[in-house]
Amino acid sequence: MSAIRHIAVIDIGKTNAKVALVDLTTSSEVTLRRMKNAPSQQAPYPHHDVESLWTFILNSLAALNREQRIDAISITTHGATGALVDATGELVLPVLDYEFDGPDSLAADYDAVRPPFAETGTPRLPMGLNLGAQLFWQQKRFPAQFGKAAAILMYPQYWALRLTGVASNEVTSLGCHTDLWNPWEADFSTLVDRLGWRELMAPVRPARERLGPILPAVARRTGLDPQTPVFRGLHDSNASLLPHLLSDAPPFCVVSTGTWVVSMAVGGRQVALDPARDTLVNVNALGAPVPSARFMGGREFSVLTKDVPEDWTDADVTDALSRKTLLLPSTQQGSGPFPAHAAEWLHAEGMTNGQRFVAISFYLALMTAVCLDLIGADGPAIVEGPFARNRLFTRMLAAATSRSVIASEAATGTSIGAALLASDRGSAQGKGERTEPPADPDWADYARRWKSAI
């Protein structure tokens, strides 16, 4: 097969699913296809509509390959998701939606067996946000179906199985607040052995390893070369981090934005992580632990701006800064650095839509700044994903942290990193617009007042 240049990246986010064609020679996205990713509410519990996603993936691969020959496929998905498959690769239970609160019904029983934060770097999270809690609930509620499982796969590797027929796992998804992985020992946690799951865990291999060529049926359906290789894939926030691990000198931090805003510190200050504030230890694509923090910023943005035009003027900014119009956390409770705080507006009387949008953008930046402080972040903050295009967000983040903020140029921050799994060059994408802390003291004063109000 000729040298790998064009990578089709399957990117399954919580809100949207995408297939991007990435050109490795320029580290850029050539084209992008997208669909809404809404979970099915059908029995036996809310779950991901994997058949609709599979149809979208195959159609997208076929269409992209007609425009430009696809040399390889890589995969990235959201975390907190796994699949139980039988010996033929078929699901024995639907892929559970982590926002389903069913696992909370067995919270006391699960808490009695889960490992401590010191072992896994995993905070205790509600609903199905701990994958171990999902599996525990499924095993107790559906013992007959669970008993038919031949393998437990992380979500990227479920799609890799459908493409290649090969079952496997890798550490970025295993290490994403699952309770299943010990990042310091690079092995499964005591929970896996305690519940007898080790024999079900598919082999763990590096994310950058070639898994195999596509199945003949996939080649026929898409028109791709039957020898098209598939790379094992990784967790989406770690896909955003990988280009910088390969090219940037620490200290730096990456802020991956989507449904979740995930902040990851590389080479930062040594701090004690607080699991009660949604800090955690991720595992990067090279296998190293990474202090991380998160909040549901993309979901908050969608809720807060549902009926608000994304239009603003410099006068709106000046007014918000002078009036100190503040939005305090949290619109989405139960996670993030202020999980028990109820959202509240201060000095918001009579504000216009433009002023409201400014205040919302500032709020998201200030929440991100708190997350960065909790994980000891230092050096420039590189913002990946949709928030990189929000100049209000990047400028307030620079003001609140007193450090540079770099807005990534990639439309989908995860796709470049996932494509780099297929690269031997070790080079990363170009940088983006750099924002320095504003000289105007009103910006830093706004950030201080927001922190004081909390």
C-alpha cells in the first residue's frame, strides 16, 4: 500500500458524530461530515443508536473515498462508554447512555466495591459517568445477557471491531474515570479482579498500533481498498492532547471543548487533586498519567444560548465589564468544580441579548480557569474545539489565568490527534491565534469579582 496521507477519522461525540478527512502532510481537515447523535429512549434503557451511527459511518466513508482516496481509518469517541459483545462480535446488551441514572439505584452496593481515588485517579460520579458503575448495574440487572459476553470493549474499540473484526482495548479510554484502570501500575484496577471481569477485558494495546485491514464487507460497502488499515483509536479529549504531546515543550495545558470541557495539564505544578470537584487522572496516548478537570461546558452553552443570538458588540463587552454582570455556577449540576452549586445571575437586570451572550462566554471561561487552577496548570492554554472560535472566551480565559491562550485552528480538535495515530513523523498541527492577558484591568477585575462572588 502507498504511503499514508489521507486519514478518515470517525469521531463519535456525545452531541454530534463526525467523519473527517485529514491530510497528514498539512495536518488539516480536508472535509467533514456530521450528524446529530441522539440516544434512543427505547427499552431496556436509554442507549446509543449504534445502527444509525454505523450507517452514517459507512455512508460517510464511501462519500469521502469518492472525493479523495482514503489511506487509513482512525477512531475517537467520548468517554464513559463501553460495549459488551459475544463471541461473534454482536452486542449482548445495548450500549448504555452515560446520562441514564439507572446505575444510581445500586450506588451503595457499587461504592462498597469500587477502588479508592488514590488507586485509580477516578472520582465518584453520578449516573453512568463511571463506566465501572454501568457494568456493575448491567451485571446485576441483566445477569443472563451479561453472562453471554465474551469481551468488554471501550467505545472506540467497539467501532474498530465492527471495521476489522478484531477485539481490543487501549489505555486512554480505560483511564477515563472508569474505575477500571490503575494509571500508575498501567494495569487493571482491583475492581476488575474483584468482580471477575479481567478475563472479559479484550487485550490492551497502544492506541497507535495498526489493528488490521477493514473487513471485506466494509470494503464492498464503502469502495475502500480491502487492505485499508484501521488504527486502534482513543478517547476524544486525549486525541486533542496528542498533537501537543508530540510537538510542544512543557509546561502547557490543553482545553478540549465539546459537550464536556476537559482541561489537561502537562508539566504543571504539583497539586493534590480533589475528586469532589471533578478532577481526575486521565491517561494519555503515550500511556502517562495526566492531571485533568472537567465540567459540562458545551451542554451549558447550548442550554444558556438556546434563545439567545450569538451576536455581541464591543459596547456589550464594556457594559458587562462595568456592570459586573455575573453568571455563577452551575447550570449543569452534579459534575464540574462546583457540583452542588445552583446557577445564579448577579447584576443582570435589563441586560440585552448581546450582554447576556458576553456574560455566558465569560462564565464558561472562568469555569475553565478554575479547572486549570485545580490541576496545577502552567504555561499557555491551547483551546481545541468550538470554544476556540469564541474570542470572548479566549480573552477572559487569558485574563483569569494571566497566561497566554492559543485558539486551535482545527475545526474539530479531536480529528487531527486521532489522525496522528497513523503518522510516524511526530509532527503536529499549526498553532492558532494567540491571545495575551488584556491590558485593560477591567477584565482581571471581573474575574476576581466572579471568584469572590462564588
